[in-house]
Amino acid sequence: MPKKSPNETSPVAHFEQSLEELEQLVQKMETGELSLEQSLAAYERGVGLYRQCQQALEQAELRVRLLTDPAQPDRSEPFEQAGDVD
């Protein structure tokens, strides 16, 4: 297995870093102490982080589907949402 360079991070680590940064941005914005310009910049950064996290989750779901049934990943059932339990 090839070694990763020190600058490469795993998708899971990248997801966790993005999520942590997103949580910190939300906390800063909730305090109301940021200027309008700072709030807009934080919001813009937050949207980018949210999209990165969403993409990482979609890739993780695809990997699980491929591992579950590599021959037919499209036929696998979607994961249940937290509120979907009967």
C-alpha cells in the first residue's frame, strides 16, 4: 500500500476538521459580536464547509454500498434517516 504524503489527510479526518471549523463558525456567529462583513465572510466559509462535509458523507455512503454489494451498488437500499425508524 502506498504511503500518503504528510499533506494528504484521509476523507474522514478532512470531514472531522471541516465539521469542527463549521461548528466554531456557528458559535462565533451566534454570539452576535461579528461585524456584518465578518458575518458574511463566516457564512460564506460555512457554506463551503457544509458542502465539503456533505460530499464526504455521500462518498462514505457510496463506499459502504460498494462494500455491501459491489456487483450492484444501485440496488442497495438507502440508509434510514434518524427519524425514519418505525
